[in-house]
Amino acid sequence: MNAADLLYSQGFGTRRHCIALVEEGFFELNTLHGSDGLQLEIIKDPYTPVENWFTQDKDGPFKPAKGLEVLEGLHYTVEQVRWTYHCVAYVMLNKPIGIECSQKPSNWPSVYTLLPSPLRQRPRKGATPGIQAVGRLDQDTTGLLLLSDDGQFIHKMSSPRHHVPKIYEVTTEDPLEQNVCDQLMKGVQLKDEYELILAKSAQLTGEFTLRLTLTQGKYHQVKRMLAATGHKVTQLHRSQIGTLTIPAELKEGEWRWLSRNEIDALFRA
């Protein structure tokens, strides 16, 4: 892979624009001069091969595309912003309130506006460019959101067939009692659903709060399940998917790449 193709694959614009970025000196590549930290060198030839110019990131993504794994972990900068090459993108985002998980939001800003343009422009064959949200959170729901351009991963995390557990912190308008958790565990009847919908677990965490674990992903499921018990949800936060939680340092509205270990664990969930 040459320098311009690398930038194109990572979402930095059209091929012509990527060639111009390199020719105008906006692309720096990590070199192998010593091991005392990241050392960058400006590359001005867009057709420069990059395979032998990087240091390996031991905590890189889990599942690179075949044939490109040699580049996984390559460090580079574009217009003085540091990036790491990822064959496939796996990202977590701490979603704030008042944001829609849609490419074409109706009333609120799109979650994709919280991401840098390269993540929104990564090329995908026969599909919408950029990384896509794995399922959706309502605009008034906060917490852990996964995004990726790996269709297999998106299906695995979204499909109810795989039963990936998701944990929600629920706050209700009225006080809760243990019988509400018992109902949720035994199953409640939702409108337009033929079978009872049940929680994997439900635990009271306060007078007005409970922790709910689900393995399905039905429309407005948490709110509908609590409504079936006679309670209105006033706050909803997704705190965990599989074994993955939001790190304390990741503030609302911020994102970061997932590590190899995190992605490996999600694929096993």
C-alpha cells in the first residue's frame, strides 16, 4: 500500500485529495529509527510504499482485513493530528443526552457529528461510507454506544439470536418495589409482541432506580417493559455491553478505539 492509498482507506477524502495531502507535506509517517518514542518523517511522494515504515501497536484492533494486517498499528499524522492505522474500525462512544443515532436526524444532532470526519468517510464497498452505530440509543438515553465498519461485528452485536447482554441503569418517576423486578424477570406482555418479553436480570439499586440486563434489542424495549409494570422511565443509561463498560476517563460525547482484547471479548460474548 502506498501513502495516498493509506489515507484514502482511512477516510481522509477522495484519492485525489489524499494525493494532494501527501504532496503538500501534510502527511508524516512513523519511522523505525530507534525505540525511544515516536519519530515522524514527512513523506511527499504519494506512491511511497509504507509497509516497512511503522512500529507495531501491541494493543491494536482485533481483526484486520486479510493481507493488510502487516500495517496494523502504524502511526502517522495528517495535518499534525496523530492517527493509528486500523484495517477495520471498532469504536466506543459515551453518548450524551439530546443526540440521535441516525445519519439523517429529525429533531436532534446526529451522533456522527461527535466523530472526526475520517471515521465518517471510511470507504465501504456497496454501503454507506464511514462507521455505523451498532443498534441505536434514543435521544434521551445516554451511555455506551459501539460503532464499526465491520458488518459481521455489527450483526453479531445487534442480532437477538446472539443474546449479547446489555446492562441499563433505569430511573423511574415513581418508587419501585421488588415485585417490579420479579415481573421483569418472569416476562411482561408488550403491545404487538406475541410472546412474553423478559429480562435476563433485574436488581433494585435505589428507591427509584434499578439495573436491568437484556439480551434482546427491541424498539424502546426498556421503556415499554417498565410501562408494562406501571412505571414511567425518566432517565436511562446503558452502562455495559457484554463485559465492556465505559472507562472513567471517557467523558460524555467522547470516543476512542477499542483494543484487541475488548473486541475479542465482544466477539466471544
